[in-house]
Amino acid sequence: MTRLFKVSSFRAVLLYLALFLASAGLAGSFLYNQIDASITATGDNLVWRDAAMMSQSYQRGGVAGLRQAVQQQSQVNPDAVYLLADSLGQYLAGNLSAFPTPAQTSVAAEGWQVIEQSAGKVRARLLRLDDDVILLIGRDLTAQQAAMGQIRQAFFGALALLVVLGLLGGAVMARQSLARVEKINRSLRPIMAGDFSARIDSGGAQDELADLESQINAMLSRIEKLMAEMREVTDNLAHDLRSPLTRLRGRLDAMRADTTAPQAVADSLADIDQLLGVFSSILALSKLDSGLAEQTHQPVDVVALVDDVVELYEAAFDEAGWQVDYQAPRNGVPVMVEGDAPLLAQAMINLLENALAYGASDKAALRVSVAAQGADVAISVADSGAGVPEAELAHIRQRFVRLDDARSAPGNGLGLSLVDAICRHHGGRLELSPRQPSGLQADIILAQRK
Amino acid sequence: MKLLLIEDDIDAAELLVSRFRADGDDITHAEDGAAGLQLARQGGFDVLIVDRMMPKLDGLELVRQLRQDDSDTPVLFLTALGSVSDRVGGLQAGGDDYLVKPFAYAELRARLEALARRNASNADTQLTLEDLTLDVVSRRVRRGDVEIDLKAREFLLLEYLLRHKNQIVTRAMLLENVWQYGFDTQTNVIDVHISRLRAKLDKDFETPLLNTVRGEGFVLGTGPEKSGASA
């Protein structure tokens, strides 16, 4: 239901319904009052006619004639109400036995009063014919009230029906547009995941959403074409740049095979390898960042993956005099993520090699851990080295950024950038934080596979 | 080794051809895929070295067609395309190994030797070298009368080395085949594992079995019969 409220068409229907109900209510109450007034006026006319007749009877036959007329009319006309009394208020004739008390009476416009009796409401007025007699003449309102009650009931019933139908219609409309939007979302999901060949099927509809869909499809075709071109360019670049480098490397390699080769040959070879390393890192980075990297994501057991990487590197840390502490959940429930295992292993290895290269200290300690944190998995690699100054933490994941102390050490300043790109490629993130009392902690945060 | 190199980059090919010839190998060069396929079909090669991106007939298709002809000559792909799926695609097409350009000659040579002599020992479960024996089924390792206790990965490492005894095995080959990682490392992780294994194998014995070939890799045993121009 909360989801329904989020749909714009359903909200529009609700707003429209509220406006419609308000205006219908206004029109209804106006009509109701008009009808009520008109029925009242008709009744009043009847009373006036009655009064004129009574007045004639009085002129013709005096009090006795009037009394006779009242008695007669009381029997003939059940809706009429009469009370004939003398100047002292003593009952002479009529179907009302006594004058109403002030508490029973409320004053209406133009000399009319409404009398509340146990039998129902009466609308009446006093007719003072002369000093001797008073005639209260009026009309029973029970029938009118019943009619108005029915009108009220019919009106509210109609309104209720309208609300129900409006809500239902709104829900249906909302569901329909929700289904269309959901379809667009569904079609876009594989595209977000890297499959640019997917398209939205508009299903032959001819409305504004179909227009939007065809626009999106046109955009996707363009993106797909650009991507294909870019892929071709990078592949060609890889081929065309690597080929001469490969030849150069080959020649130097051949020269080095000669035992009399100068040291410069070996040094040049090392430089070329460095250059090639940078080159392939950049290529890998651009592939990851542009979404060109193929999405070959599969369920990956994080603990098994980290086990293997730690097993590979533990000996090297050991040999370098590090204390290695590795913690991972082993309660039989595998910690799974959706991902590219070789890339994730590469990220882990980059972090470990960073620690080994830059995190050393007198009592070097490496702490690696895997932990499920709610919907996430955190893979942490922490060293106890000099750490990274707080101000530099934000920069070290950028491309080619190297700390001054590290400039002389081997490396190209792309290791952390690659880890960062791999994390983003997996919809996760790389968090870098200082470790107490000293050292750097790197956390790879990935979404757990459900 | 009798090799066929199918590579459209003439300069790179000439360099390789001259180096293999200097090492005493019989190498033939084909300049495009179509010519390469024709030569490969005639047979008689120990290993084919195939570039992936070539005019006329690309490397993948060439190997696919060759495999349809029931040729089982080992194939090593040489390529500038280094992604995991490229690698998997190459192996699925019928390639036996995959080397990404640029590469060191020593790396290529070691892999070719491994492929050329591979057929001999693949099915064996009892692997021996001099007084060292490894039983793949019972997972026991002995040298002389001494039982050697190895960790799981050390066992895999030794098994791989024994299957390629007397050959140079490079660090990248070990990473790929023992640890299943398709990338290189800048650090000495492999050397550390090798030296730990060496300590267990050679500690109490006079003749060391596990040797390091500087700049190239490691050899279990005496090394290649035909010593190459190693650095």
C-alpha cells in the first residue's frame, strides 16, 4: 500500500478524488437546502391558505364558527395542526391540547416558530384574530423530515460509492503505470549490469510512456555503439602499443642473454617492464571505470577466496618478520558475494602487497579479517606501519598518487586505484582509515549475496 | 623442439625465430592464419605458437578448425588480449596455454617445454625423481627412507614440479597452475614457498633436488637436458 502511494498516478487520482468530493459536497448541500426551503415554502403556503379560510370562518360565524371550522379541519387534514384558545390561553378547539412551553419553541424567520413535540416537529405561527381568541396554526414536519433524511442518505451513499470507485480506479491506474515503469526498470537492469544490447519492449503501446521508451532505446543504441567503438579502440590500442613494446622488450631480452651485455641492458629491461606494468594497469582501470569490463559475476565464497590469498602471502610476510593474524567466520555459513573472483583476488593481493611494501615497522603486524556486517561483507587488511597522514588518506586512491616516502620504492601508484575501481565495479567501496596506534587499514566493503 | 610460430608481426616473429634457432630448436614461421593452418595440418610439430589477432584467419578460429581435424598438437596462444575471459575463450577453443604479450623469452620457452613434454606424465599417479617419490592417490611423499610431511599447497606445488621435472618452471606458471591466479606478482611470494618446500625436501640430503635458475624460475632435478641461453 505504501508502494501504491509512491506512484504518481495514484496520488493524482487521490487528489482529484478529494477535489471532486469537495465540490460534490458543496453542490449537494446547496441542492439539499434549496429542496428543503422549497418544501418548507409549499407547506407555508398551505398554512397561509388555511389561515385565510379560518379568518373567513371567524368573520362569518364568530368564535363558534371558527371553533367548528377548526374541529372540522382537524379531522380532514391530518398534517395540519390547530390550537384555538381564548384570550387567557384556555383551550377551545384543535388537535393540539396546550400551547408549547418556551423551551419547546424556537423562533424561525418571518413570525414562524418551530415546535418540538414528542410526536415530531411542527412549523406554526400564531394568528391573533381579535382580542378574544388566539389561533395557533401550523403543519407537521415529520413527512418533510423523512423525505429530507432520505435525500441525505441517498447523497451520502452516492458519495461513498464514488470514493470506493475512485480509489479502485486509482489503484488500477497506478498498477498499470507501475507495471509499465517496472517493465522499464526490468529492462534497464541488465544494461546497468553491463549488457548494452538489451532494449525495452514497448509492447505496441502508443502513449507518452512508449515515447519515453523509444527515446531510451535510441539512447541505448547510441551507447552500445559508442561502447563497441571504445572497446575496439582499447583493444587496438592494447595491440598496437604493446606490439612495439613487446618487440623492444624481446630485443633487450635477447641482448641480455649475451653474458657480456652491459648492465644498462638489464636496467632498460626493468624500465620497460615498469612501463608495461603501468600500461596494463591503466588499461585495466579504464576498462573497469568505463563499464567495459565484462560482467562475469558469479557467486564467490569470500572466506575461501581470502583463505587462498592469505595462504599465498602468509609465508612472504612471515619471512619478512611480520606477525600475521587472520580472522574469518567459520560457522559453516558461507559468506557469499556476487562477483568476479579473479578481480577480487587481485584487489586483495594489491592490498597485501601494499602492506608488505609500505606497512613495515619494527614489530610489523598484519591483520586480515572477513566479517559479515548486516547486508555487507567487510574484508579488512590492516598493517602496523607508519600509516598515512589523515590529509593524504583521501588522495592515495587516486591514480598515480604516491606518498613522498614511497617514491623511491617500486610501484606505480595505481595499486590502490585498481582496488578502488574493482570495489566500485562490484557495487562496493574501498574504505581507508588510520589504525591505532599506527598503521593503515583498508576495508573492501561488498554487498552480501542474498 | 620442433615448433610452428603463427604470427603476423614480422619483427616480433623474426626475433623469436632467431632466439629459438640459437637454442637449437627447429622453428617454422607462418605469417598469417591461413598459411599457419595449412602448415599445422601437415603435422609433425611438438607445439604450435599462435597469435590471436591475425589477418585472414584469427588464432581462435585456426585452433578450432585444427581441433576439428582431430589434431592434438599442443597450442600456446600468444596475445595482447589479457583479460580472464580472453584467456578462458582461448582455452575453450582448444588452446593448452595462454601467454599475454609482452612476455619474457624464458617464460615462453619454459611453457613450450612444459607443453612439448606434457603428454608423457599426465596420467601417472606415482611420480618419482631419483630417491624422491610422490603418490598422488595416498598423498604421501618420501625421499629415501624419510617420509616428508607437506601441507596441502606444498603437496600441489611438488606434484606440479614433479610432473615437470628437469624443466624450468617459471613463477607465473606456478601461480597459474598451483594457485590458479592468472596474473603476475611483483613480490617474492613464490620464492618463499619454494624455499620452504626446499627446506623440507633437501634439508638432510647431500644432493639438492629443487634448484633456482636465476632470472627464469625453478627446476626440480638436474635442469633441461639441453641448456638454453639462460642469464
